[in-house]
Amino acid sequence: MLPDKSAGSVFDRNYTQNLQQALSRITHELSNAMEASGSYVYTVDEDQNFTPLVAGGPITEKERALFFSRVISPDTDVLAYRMLARPATIVSNQAQNDQRITPSILIEMSASAALAIPVIGGKELTGLLLIVREGDQRNEFTSSEIRMAEWFAVAIALALENARLYHQAQNRLSDSRALHQVTLAILQKLELEEVLQIVCDEAQRMTYSSGSTIALLEGDDWLRVMYCAGETLEKLGRVSVNDSSLGRAIHRADPLIINNLAQDFQVGPHSMLAIPLRVQGNTIGVLAVVKTGGFVPDDVGLMRAFAGQAAVAIDHARLTRQVHEMGIMEERHRLSRELHDSVNQLLYGISLYTEAAQRQIEQGKIMAAQNHLKNIGELVQEALKEMRMLIFELRPSVLAQMGLQASLSQRLKAVEEHVGLQPSFKWRVNAQLESHIEEALYGITQEALNNIVRHAQAHSVTVHL
């Protein structure tokens, strides 16, 4: 079976174009050899309908337009019904009045005679070769013409089978590439937004879709649309699980195909495939792709495998972000404790000395008041030291941008020099340090310098690595 482009073919476009050109030449030569007015090739789709593929011979533009505008259904076309029920060559020398095949597409084609030959791939009916004669052309098909047409049908079957095998190979390559990209996203510890973009782009490419969307669950009743690419059914933001097309896939806990979105949406894509994203049995969201044509079961197989790996990558990136955010919160709590334990106490001491100095002045005890003012000055200097250290820690980390050597040098200039210490820095590291080692060394050095500033009453400090 070869899906047409309007139905959303998953074939490589160049391959499909070359195949159709080859089949077009075959039908043209067949029409000339059999003195027919036209030869037509249909493929059988998943719904057992006959979909137009190529037409050849001396056909008019009107006849060509008629062919490509009609999908033959066995429910309304007797010829299609008979071919599905018993795939065998049908010869009709009186096509307009032949009760065996009436009504059929042959009536609209104004065929006076017709030869319908099944295209068999393996043991299955994969298509139909239809040869027609019109008007004054001779009606009867000879036995040699029938054999020749049946030989052409075998050649067409081989071409369609090769196309099917190529389709399967392309799907495997596409699936492998997509899984590789998602695995790289996990190993490289990418940001959540980067992972979402990779997943949407690969899902869109795998299914030749015009748009893709990822929504993650928030509680039981809401989905948060986190990322969209191309055409979408939902905008960024929250949508209800109980009142949205994405939510239907969550309730099903299984892939959902909707090939008639036009009933619900007047404009935009016509079809949607939505796959729940599950990690260790828990649903975390949904991945959806949309396009103008329809989705087929092969798309579900591809997306099901891809969605499993994608869900792991998304969950991993989300947990990494949560750990990072928890680290930020812990750092804020630590700074808050240091602010309370150091600066707050110093400010409280300044307040007490200020009140005491004011009382001494009111009582005329100037010398005692001066001692309190001296203590206030010392506490102010201590508070300034603490604030300078805290402000430096609140700055965005330069370690990842500048490296350990430049970061330590900047710290000594920004803090130690400003509080009156004479810093000295000696760097004797010849090897490239890993990032986690640099982070550990920076943290240890920063804590040691903080303790020196607070408690050592030193005049100089030397850092030697």
C-alpha cells in the first residue's frame, strides 16, 4: 500500500516522486500498447478504500481531475466491492450496462469497456490497475492484451512492495535518529526548554506533521501547554483535562487519533495524533502532532516508542530543574541565616550602643558616650564587612564563565581588599580541573575567607593553589 500525499504520506518525497513518475510511464506505455483511452492505478488504504495514485495515456485534463478527486469506496462502488471480496481480473466489454460492476467509477469515466486487474503484494490486495476504452474504440479485450495487462500489474505490485519496504526502512532510520536525539538530551543534561524543543521537532519530522505540542499535567484536572511548534490546537498556558482534545488522550491512557478535526475546528489542521507521556507507569503529560492529512496506524507505532523515551527525557530535565531550584532555595535560606546571625546582631548591637550613648549625653557623661560611639563605629565596620561578603555571594556565579582562577582573584579584590586586608594569590595548577572539583574548591576557599574576615583580625591573607 502506498499512501498518497494528500493523506499525509510518510515516504521520502523524492522517492515517492520518482516512483510515481515510473508508474506514470508504465501506464502511458500500457495505454498505447492496448489502444486504451487511459490506464489508472489505485492503492488500497487502511479503510479498504481505493485511493488514486497515477494515471497515464491520452486522457484529458477533465478525466485526470475526475480520477484524482475520487476515492473509491466498496460501500458505494460495486467494482471495488467485488475486487476486495475476490481479487481477480474482471473484463467488461459493456461497462455502462454490465450489472456485475454497476454502479462504479466506470460510469463517471464514460467507459465503454474496462479491464480491472488486482495488484497483489505478497498475498494481499495492495492496489488496482484499471484500463478503460471509450466511445468509438473497439470494446473487446483480447486474451493476449489481458495477459499483457496482468504482467504489468505484477510489475506495479513489485514497485509498490519495494516502496513499502523502503517506507519501513525509513521509519526505522527515523525512529533510531529521533531516539538518539532524545538520549543525547538526557546525557547532555539539557535545560527543560531545550528538551521540549527537541522532542517536538523530532515528533513533527517523524510523522511529517505541520505542528506539535507538549503539555504536562498539573494535578488531576489541568494540563500546562509547555511548548508548541508550527500549527497547534492549543496555545501556551493551562487547558482543562476534561474539556480539551489533549485531555482526551490522558483519559484514554492510550494513543488517540482524530482524523476529522474539521468537525470541531473550522480552520487549521484536519488531523491529530496524541500520545500520553508515561514514566514508570505514571502519566506526566501528552505529546500531540497535527497535520492536514490523516494519520495511520504506522504513525502510532512510531510515536508510541518515541514517546516512551521522550517522557523519560522530559521527566529527567524537569527533575534536574527542580533540584537546581531546591539548591537555590537552600542557598537563600543559608544567606538568610547568615544575615540573621551576623548583620542583624551587629545592627542590634549598634542600636543598643546608640541608646546608651544618648543616655550618657543626656546625663552629661561625655567620656562614656564617646566610648559607646567608638563601639558603634567598630560594629558598623563589622556590619559593612558582612554585607560586602553577602552581596558578593548574591551576585550571579562567575565560576562557570570565568573559571576558578579568575573567580578567586575577583573575590579577593571585591571583598578582602575593600575591608582592609592585603590579599596575595598564587596559582600553581597546570591541569584542567573538572567543574565539580572547581565548585568544591571555590566553596571551601570562600568559606575560609569569610571566617578570616569575620574572626581572624588579620592584616593580610594568602591563597595558594
